[in-house]
Amino acid sequence: MELKKGFFITFEGADGCGKTTQIKLLNEWLNKKNYKTIVTLEPGATDLGKNLRQILLHYEKPVSDEAEMFMYLADRAQHAQMIIKPALEDKTIVLCDRYTDSTVAYQGYGRNGNIEKINTLNEIATKGLKSDLTLLFDVESEIAQSRLGKTKDRLESQGIQFHKKVRNGYLELAKQNPERIKIIDANKTIEEVFSDVQKIIGELLSI
Ligand code: TYD
């Protein structure tokens, strides 16, 4: 199935929202229909990014909020230039697990960073490359937390208050960008959520 252009679809939501499972299901569905896709993620899609991911999620000494933010941005800059942009030029559907909205939600709303400045930094990191569509998997913070495994990484261990701020941040972002960001109720079962995903993506691709 040859597309006239690539599509850049990003997946956002709190830790434990189930987006990774949905990306996998969506990718299988699109491949069955012969669409050319790639599945990619932040942080850690590039070789440089894998090194940053290791620090971001597992570094045990204190990390300043700014250092954390710049590492996510460095990962994104490398990812956008090396992987996302070439794939879009090759008319591929890019399914990306987290992108610019994660930094606004986590480092902005979650850690009380300056949202306007983060928007500018995102713009610099991506050279203005924006997603065509963003699916926000919204889930009650308590449910999301209960889905996480026992061994939590550095971000997952931040506590319920932090994750509530992140969730509200995402909802605020969706309110500000109703065209681009579609909210999906991720409190439901995997099958129900996937059916909502199919509806939205089916409309986007006219399938
Ligand atoms: P993710 O790969 O989704 O973690 P997992 O596979 O364990 O669900 O994301 C890693 C963590 O990084 C997650 O807690 C969210 C956080 N994060 C930010 O705080 N800011 C960002 O810009 C990005 C991309 C992720």
C-alpha cells in the first residue's frame, strides 16, 4: 500500500497507560493491510539515545531537573534527525512511543518547568518536526500505578502526586490541541481500547 506521504503518529500517556501494547497491535494491523511502518520510541531509539536512556532511567545519584530535561531533548534531536525524518521522507507510517508532549507533561507539568521555554526547546531539538496525530492514553493514576511491575525505574518511582500532575498536564495539552491530540479512555480493556485506536487511525488513513 503506497502512501502519498509519510504519517507521524505519536503515543502519549502516563507510565502504565498501556500504550506500548496498543502500538504493537496497531503495527500488526497496519502491516496486515500492507502499510509500511516503523515502530520507534523515546528515549532510546538511536545508539546515542540508548546511552541516554540508561542514565535517564537508571542513574542512581541525584539528577538535576535541567540535566534530565536536556538529556530527553538530546535523545529527541538525534532521534528526529536520524530515524523519524528519513522514515517520513520514505513515505512510512512512523509509530512513535513518546515525543515532545512527554517533555511538556513530565518536565513541564510534572516537575514545574517553564512550559513556554520547553516548547521552544522542543522546537529546536526537532527542527520543528511535529506529529500529524497524537493518541493520548488517559488512565486514572491509581490504575496506571497498579499496572507497573515491582521494579520501578527512576521516573516510575516518583510517587502518585507527580503522576497526577503529569496526567493533568496531558489533559491540558489535549485541550489546547484538540485537532492533533485525541484522548483515548485507557481505563478499559485492551480490546476495547484497540477498537478506539482502530477507529481513529482508520479515519486518518481512510481505511
Ligand atoms: P518509557 O520508555 O515509556 O518507559 P516504559 O517503557 O518503562 O513505560 O519512558 C521512559 C520514562 O521517561 C517515562 O517514565 C516517561 C519519561 N519521559 C520523560 O520524563 N520525558 C520525556 O521527554 C520522555 C520522552 C520520557
